[in-house]
Amino acid sequence: MKKRFRAIFGCVLATFMILTGCSGGTGGTEGEQSEGGQMQGGSGAEPFEMTIRHTQVGADKQRRLAILEDVVKQVEEDVPGVTFTLDGVDSDVNRKEKLRGEMAAGNPPDIFDLFGSPDSKVYAQEGMLLDLTPILEEIGIHDSFTSLDPFTYEGKVYGLPLGGSGEGFFYNKAYFEEKGWQPPQTFAEFEQMLADIKADGKVPMAGASKAGWVPLMLTNHLWSRYAGPDVTAKLVTGEAKWTDSKVIEAFAKHQEWVNKGYFKQGELGFEYAEYTTQFTSGEAILMYDGTWKSSVFKEGQSGEGMIGKVGFFNIPPVEGGTGDQTALMRDVNNGYGFSASVADDPRKLEAVKSFIKNLFNEEMQLRGLVEDGVLPSMKLDEAVLNESITDDLMKQIVAVLNTAQTSFPAFDSLVQADVTTEISNIQIQKLIGGQSTPEQAAEQIQKVQDEANAAVQ
């Protein structure tokens, strides 16, 4: 069995290496940053170095980076001699290229941005991740998280979620008020809004599909409406198929919206940053995205001009849809992992413990929420939480999340890596570009799904 897992792991890494390819700041005198992103401790103790791979790059993630830098400075005060190098990499590049290659070579960074399911379980099988279970018990926070399931393998914890997220539509409140609109309550009402926005000469929905995961956020929600919130999990067990009529209906609906011109023209050539710009400029009235995007609409950020002018709503119920029609994508799948090799160096292990203590606590969870719009991944006192939420957009987001009776995880946390590659690197672009029909796309994805399912039986 161990050999079979090792073979599967190798194939997964090889596939992603072939087919692919949510910096540091200044510190004080005790932790000044040198060239190359190093955070240098001021202690006279024997020096040692550690690397933190993070994905807080770009203008809209500066607040998130500032939180990380504050944690690093505190760890340097707590652990004499440690010098950190902050290695900032785009999240998609980190997950699909750099980290996979480093894991295959057996030399991941000491601390790194880690996607929970399925990545952490694959790496844990190979013994590449540090078992955090005894550390969490020692610190006393093992039961402090809303869920550790995405980072748990065979009863042991191999990573920690930094925050939570949900997905839905951000909308231009000024435009809605001008129209006398409220967030749509039915799918038919929503589609009429799209048609009316198009007739006004506006772009109904922002579009940027150069990276497949961006449009797939919406497609994932559509097939969860049509075929049910649990359908993606059933694809992995074979209980459901991509070629099922309800899943194809979802693909067809997305393609229909493309053909009607409801997305920004040329979306296949646009990066994720352009996605945000279409909305903040007022060109697009709606933007389907994760709740993390709320950080853009804060002082000093790219969407500062829209403070107080943005709302949030869930996709309304689909007539004839399967299962809970209030369900939305919600998970705690983004976080940090630690190299198993840290256990061989007591000083590095002590630094990891300090890092966890200083990052995963109520203060930092609240900072992430208030400053950056990241939902907490730890259990916080409800009164403290409510008192901390001061802006109207975040209040509306929390209200929408609380209204949803159930949730579902993002598809790429459930299906196998090869399936994710097939749908996000090939089929969604072909569907959007009119090079494939919904039926043809579903057939190709199902072929890869069948192969992936057979490989683990």
C-alpha cells in the first residue's frame, strides 16, 4: 500500500509539473529586512536561517503581508538567532508548480503556504509534513479551530487554516439603487437583471479566465445548484458523473451567459487582477468572487473609491435544482504547513511553535477579519466578533453566510489533481471559447475522473 501511494504521489507531481505553468516588508531595528527578503534577528545567539513561503503578493494583499511580517518580528524576539527569509510567490504558482516540485525533490521550505485538501493529505502520506498534533496540544489550541479536517490525515494534523472564505456575488450598490433593485430572490429575477444590465451598455459580470480557477468559482456554484451541493464528492466515489444531465445543465448555463455577452469580452486573455479592476472601475456591475475580496474595498486599497458602495449576495435558488438551494461554497482550506525536517532541529522546532503561537490566536484572527476581510478559522467569542465587524459590507457577508443552511467545499479540494488540471487548464477555457459543447467537456472530464478513481481503488 505504501508503494502504491508513493507511485500515485509521483504521478500526481509529474502530471502537474508538465501541465501547469488567495517579498517582504520593513521591520524595526530588531528585525530589519535585508536584500533578498531576509528578516534578521538582533540577538547575539548563534544564528540559523529559516524560509517562509507565502502568497501575500500584490497590492491588494499588503495588509495580509503586514500581519505576517508582524508575526515574524515577534518570533525573532522569542527565538534568539533565527533569521527568516520571506519568499513571496503567486498562490497558483506556489501550489501547482513550486511546492509540488520541492516536495518531489524532498526540499520544501521550512514554513509554507499550504492548500488543505487534497494537497496536505498527499504530502502527509509521503512523510513530508510536520505532525502538528503534539504541538497543538502543548500550546493548547487543538480544539480552537472551526475545522481541521482539510489538514488532517489518519487522525493527525499536518497544517493549520489561516482563515475561512465563502463565495458569492459582489454588486454595485449605487447601480442597484438607481434601478430600484434589491439582491435577487429567484434565479429568473437574477437572469432578468443580467439582461437589463447588458441592455444598459454595461458589463453584467466581470470576467477573467486566463487562469481557469477564476471562472470555475461560478461554474462550481452552478453545478452545485443544479446537481446538488454534494455532487462533487459523489464524482470521486463514482456515485455521480460529470456527464449527468444536471451537471451538463450547469455547464450549459455558463456557456449561455458567455454567448449572451454577460461577461467582459476577451475574458480568456485577462488575469485575475483585471477581474477586480472591471468591477472597481464601474465597468462591470457584478463580480463573483470569494469573501476575501472584501479587503479590496478598504482605505488604501485598489477599491477604496467604492467603500460603502458594494453589497454581497448568494446565487438565488435554481428552479428544479437539486438539494439545498441556499448552499454556498465555504471552507477553511488555505493555511500554512511545515516541513517534516523541522523536527530534526530543536531550534527550528522552537521557531515553528512560536510562529504558531503568534499567528494562530484571537488577536491575529480579528486583525485578519477587520483589516483584510478574512473570515476567522478559529472559534471566537460571538460578542467580540460582532463588535469587531464595523463595515457594512462585512456585516452583509456574514449575514449571507449565516442564512445559508449548508455549504460545500471548492471542487479542487475534493477531486483528484488530474481532474482539476483537466477542467481548470483545458475544458473551462474551451467551453468559454466556444471550442467545446457542455456535453463534450463533460465527457472529457469524466474520462479523466474514471482514470483517477480507478487509480486509488
